[in-house]
Amino acid sequence: MSKQKNNQYKKSKKKSQRHEKPRGKQNRAPGNRPEGNPKGKNKAPNNPKGGQKTVTAEVTCTGLNSEGKGIVEWKGQQLEVAHLMPGEKAEITVNTKGRFVNTKLKRVINSSENRVKPPCPYYYQCGGCQLQHMDEQSQARFKQETIDQLMKPFGKPEPIMSMDHPWDYRNKSHTTFGLNKDRQIIGGLYAQNTHRIIPMDRCIIHDPKADEIVQTIKGMMKSFKMQPYNEDTGRGFLRHVLVKVGKVTGEIMVVLISASPIFKGKNNFVKALRDAHPEISTILLNVNSRDTSVVLGNQEKVLFGKGTITDKLCGLKFEISPKSFYQINPVQTEKLYGKAIEMAELTGKETVVDAYCGIGTIGLIASQKAGKVIGIEQNKDAVKDAIRNSKKNGVKNARFYQGDAGEFMVQMAARGEKADVVILDPPRSGSDEAFLSSVVKLKPKRVVYVSCNPETQARDMKYLVKNGYEVKGIQPVDMFPQTYHVESVAKLVLKV
């Protein structure tokens, strides 16, 4: 799930875009043993050339890092341990190898009252969710404290907007297929930071219908003699299945991602899949023959339907293609975008620049209350989608352009053109100084900054504050329950 935007730049924190991900309740008894926990990696500067060594240690968690891992002290070093909560005493394994230390939670000795049993059976293997061992209140508190700390120089953020039902929310799922050691077909998600498939029937933050369709496809593969692709040998056909669900409309897209365009028995396969799931709106074949970790290839063929689905967001219709970026949690997106439009203080007369506009979601929603909207996006396919979405909704006061948003705004300023509001929603790496300086040159009265990475947002806001803006509001939104990810929208106003 990555957003194709312009001006990506330094200090991008390594965070899995993927799960934007899942969580549940019931205290774990002291001494319960989480199996197969992902390891934490820490630097070990006092062992620069040493060989591998594993020891067991008793530690006490003193806090959490920005990824929700527990912080502990060991031999004068600060280590990070996944799935550990503040105040807990635990037994961990510490593996030292060279300059790094790997940690693993072995058992919890004294359990936090806020610890719960993760409802997902794959939680300790997968790594896509990091907070399922915390109750909902602890998750919200952790995310609030993360935002509060990052935004301390700018003021006190509002209380986080949580989700009433923090499960089943992802409208996009991506499943990888392979063979296990017994040569049986398996499908699931990669374990974090690996290409090892965790076989799973259900991811509890995915849309349930999407997972149901994937299980049907897995069951059909044997009867259709369809082999999963093998990364090592380069043999096999089916690499992945991508499912997108219109949460409001109920429309469903299924994308079969193959290593070859030759799909034997495709008509019978499509018919059997539609017979099993008549709710499917469109089916596509995407061909990715490259030796790459990128999921989608460039070659695409529609096997059934029109090749796109439509969903509704904030009262507008949006057409979604396989490569379209569309927020994966529409329930929380409505809260996020609603707050962004509120911060823009639109009266019907303003000129709004929607930088990094993607398929036009924020800009088109803003157009209902603005005088004029100008959307700019580097990705030409996304611009085509934005124009199509504008026509679909009968919007007359929005225009979308392909190009670099920073350069576009510099040219606007050089022509003496004005913008009252700039809305930006950059990728995880945030904006760069060239873009931010273009905002300063254009001098909009208000800047509304929507971010999926508050760390880079805080960095960028510091630049704007140094160059004539002041922060007037910060609102965190829990877009990705059960993970450490959190979105934030901030309002900055030009000083008079």
C-alpha cells in the first residue's frame, strides 16, 4: 500500500506500509509464553567483533519506543523487546552477534493489568500487527503519548479519534501464495522483514469477504492445476491475489497477479470463481514477470467486469483501479478528512491547492465548500483518476494537473497568483525543503498538513514555523488499530 507522491526525502523512518494493521481482550496469565515472537534488533557497540552468543535475562520494562516495543536495561544498554508492556517483569533471550543484539520475549513474569490475549492466532508469527497484546485503552494511550511527545514544540494535540470497531477495517488485502515443505499450496502474509509466508485463513483486520474469496481461490488452484510462483526457481504461475472492497457500495475487485500472461483455462476459472462469489464486481489479471518485491506489474487485462470498482467517501463517489491509492480504512478516513476540511475554514470563496492530490479525494471533498480547487500530482495515472472522479461527481470548480507540486506553486507565486489554503498529504517520508519553501513563497493563509507519519510531519512543521507560520491545531486519528501507526492532521496559520 504505497502512495505515489512527489518530493520524497530524507529521514524516512523504516515502517512497514503494509499493515497499516489488527487487535482483542482477556488478560494473559503470568508466565504465559508467546511462541515465535518477532525479534527486536538493537545495536551492541560493546561487542563489535564478537561471535554469536545467546543468554537469558530477567528485565523490567520502563516504557515503549515509537513502534510499541518495550524498553529495558541490560548490562548498561537500552534494549527493545517486542510485545512487552510498561511495568512488566519478563524473561527474555538476548542474542549478541557482532555489533547487534537480538531480543525475544520468552515469558512474562509479572503481567500488566492492561495485557490481553491477542485474538489473532498468527499474531506472534506475522508481525503485521504490533499492539494486539494491549487493550484498546492502552493502544489509544500509547498513540496519544507518541503524538504528544512529537508535537510538544507546537502545542497540545486533541484527544485521539479512536475506532468503535477496530477490526475488519482494511478495504485492501494482499495474499501471497507458495508451497510448504509437503508441496501443498499455502496462502498468507509474509512474516515481517522476510519472504517467509505465514499460512493463514483469516486476517482479522481484513474485510472478511476478501479473505473468504482468497480461500476459495486457494481451494480452486489444485483442481485447475495452477501452481504458485516460486521466487527461487522462477517457476509457477500465481504470485499474489489483491482484493479491494468498496466498504459502502459493496463492490469487490479481485486481481490475480501472475508471473506469465499465459493463463490456461482462464474462462473456466473466472466462471467458477464468479459462481462461488457472485458478489465480485470485476476480475483482472496483472502480469509481473520481474524479479522484484513490487507486487503489481505493468501489464494488465480485464477478465470480467469493467476493471474498476466505485466506493463512496464523504458523500462523493470514487473510482478505484488496481493501482489507485485509496485510504484503507474509510470509516476513520471520513473522520480524518472531515477534520482537515474543518481546519481549512472554507467559506465558499477560497482557492485551495491540494498538493500530492492522488486520485483527488481530499480536493474533491474540499471543492464542496471552496471557491476553486487546484490538485497537483506526479503520478499521471492518479491524475487521470482524479479527473474521472471529478466528472463522476459533477464537480465544476476543481482542476487537476500532472507535475511537481512545489514547482507548480513557485510558478503560481511568480505569476502573482494566490492560494488561500494549501492541503498536503505526503508519503511517509514527508515533504522536502524545496516543496516547503514553495509553500512559503506562495504564502497561503492556512496550511492543512495530513500525515501518515507524525515524525516527518513534526520535522516539516518546524520548517514552516521558522518561516512565518504558527500551529493552531493538531488532531491525531487512529487509522490503523492494532498497529503502532497513527495519522495526524495539523492546522498552520500565516502570522500577520
